[in-house]
Amino acid sequence: MIPRRAVASWVLYDLANTIFSMGVVSLYFPTWVRATVGEGRADSVLSLTTAVSMGLIFIASPLLGAMTDLARRRMPFLIVSTVLCVALTLTLGRMAYWPTLIAFVLANAAYQAGLQFYDALLPEVSTPENRGRISGIGVGLGYLGSYFAVGIGMVYGSADTAFLFTAIGIAFLLLAIPCFVFVSERGNANPRPIFGLTMIRESTQQTWRTLRSGSEYPGLIRFLIGRMFYTDALNTLIMIMALFTINVSVAAGQTTAEGEKTSRLIMMSAISFAVVGGLLWGRLVDRIGPKRTLDAVLWLWIVTFIAASSVALFTLPAATLYVVASMAGIALGGTWSADRPLMLQLTPPERIGEFYGLYGMVGRFSAILGPVLWWAVTTFCTSVLMLTVVKAQGVAVLMLLGFVLIAQRILAPVAPAIR
């Protein structure tokens, strides 16, 4: 019998790390970049900085996953990555330009590593029968953390970014502590040394063997490749949503300050629907299976990206972004509610750490590729085609739509193998 406090504590960590994701990655770091380098350079600086950060965790993900399979417990890895992320977050906005960029690169890498360890703990707080519901609760209630991240900016304003980053870091740590204390692990009965060249060599060889022997795990490699494309679109969306909504609002006639306020309100709308979406999609996962649920979510993403691009390209009123944000929120909740259980369905129990390392690796690769391509598309559109920044972003959104369509095509043959 899994204690309820363990489940609640695991869910609470989802809320905690969402505060960082929304507050730092999606909102206040992008606005800090925009205020520091200006509207014209903001896309390129943010995209390249994010790509470097994700590049670090892309390289480390398989190794970290293999280490957790060898170690006695996974929780120490989650604790270290969380504390490191929090410590670096507390320095953001308090240093000069380049040190702040470096601190963000490392803080985001630590956050991404923590996600990998956290996801791998899902079997410890769920059973195969309720895994979709527990995952959905984590996603849905986790998005409540975004209310704090957005709300603190609405109350105190976004001028003092150092204060905002500090508040986010402290909230992340305090809400993560119950997970550290109350989530129990069955543990590894045969732990092995996790440091040293031998471990690095063996884990690298094992990862390569797994990739080459994909036929032994039906649907796994195809799922990972498909996941690379749809997470490419979503990671880029999460990175750029604040700048996009501000630019659309300014193009519609608002001042920059008004645009920032509108952006936060739109974020709140997306969050509200993500909470509901996570809960509802999670129940659907248990009823029809994670693969069919994910198929439905990808169709919703297709409609959402078409709508978002139209708002930018045709300079529609900023109010239309609330409709787009609502659809995006529902789709975000559904993506992670179906994504994690599907990965577990494809994963041998004794190799969860290693396979979640691959799962994390493709997600991080997409988070490198997406920002770089976003920068390339927006730069080409503004420098060569002479489009405005907001219209260039509208074209770039069509690129994200293309990624989702590719993912949908890749994942289609997985359906016969997965309920």
C-alpha cells in the first residue's frame, strides 16, 4: 500500500519545479533578457543561451540515468540537482550580464536533471492501474505552482528581477522538501559504484546497445524519435511564450508595460486550463491508454499552433491570445499526463533509470534544436525578408507546427503495439 503522504509529496514536487519552469524559464528570465539587450536581440540571446543549457544536460542525461540504476537510491540525485538549481537561481539578476547568463545555463541544466530523476520515481508512488491518474494529478496540480510564479510578478512588478528570482528559488526548495522526506524507494538490492571511468564506459556502451537493439522493445525507439519532435515544439513554446505574447500585445497597440501585464494575464489563463487539462487527461490515460491519449493531444497542438501563428501574422487583437492560451494549457496538461505513463509502459522495470536517461536525452536534444531553429527563422525573417519581429515569430510558430506533424506521422505505427 503506497502511503497517501508519499503520493501527495511527489505531486507537490511537480508544483515546486513548475514554479521554476514558469517563473524563470518562461517569464522573468526572458523579460530580463529583453530589458537588457532590447527587443531586436532578445530572441537570439534567449534561444542560444537555452540551447547551451540544454546541450549540457543532453550530454549528461544517459550517464545520469545509468548512475541512478546502479546507485542504491535515486532520491539523493534529486536532492542534489534541486539544491544546485535553487542556489544558482538565487544569484540570478544580482550579477553582471555574462555571469547571469552562465548562472541561468547551469540552473536550467540542474532543473532538467531533476526532472529526469523525479519522473523515474513515478513507479514508487503509483501502480499500473492508477499511473495515468497519478501522473495527471501531478501535472494538473503542478501547474498551480505557476500561479505563484505569475502572481508574484503581478503583485510586485517585474522591475526587481533579483527579488523575483530569489522568491522563486526559496519557494522551489520549501515545496520540494516533503518529496525528499516522505517518498520511499524500494531501492536497489545490488548497488554498484557510480563514479569512475569504468562506470562511464559501461553506461555509454549499454546506451549504445539499447539504441541499436530497439526491436527488443516494441515502439520504444519510434516513440523516442517522435517525442524528440513534439517536445521540440513544446520546449520552444515554453521558452518563447512570454516574448511572443508581449510582442503581439505591443503590435496591437499596447505599451511595453501594458504588454507585460497582458502577458502575465494570458499566462494565468493558460495555467488554469493546464490544471484542468492535466486532471482530465490523466483519467483518460487510464481509460483508453497513454498512446491514444497522446494522439488526441497532438491534434489539439496542431490546432493551437495554427491559431497562434494566425494571431501574429494577421495582427489579430491581443485578446485572441486568451483563446490560444486556453488551448495550449489544455494541451500541455495532456502531453505530460500521457507522455510519462507511455514511457513507463515501454520500459523494463529494472532499467528505468537508463531508459529515462534516453527519454531525457531526446527531450534535451529537442530543446537544443528548437531554440536554435527559432533563432535562425526569426533572424532570417527580420534581416532578409524585413518582417517585423512579431510577424517573424508567427512564421517561426509554423515551424513548430511542422514538428508536431512530423511527430504525429512517426508515432502512428506505434498504435498497434500500445493500448
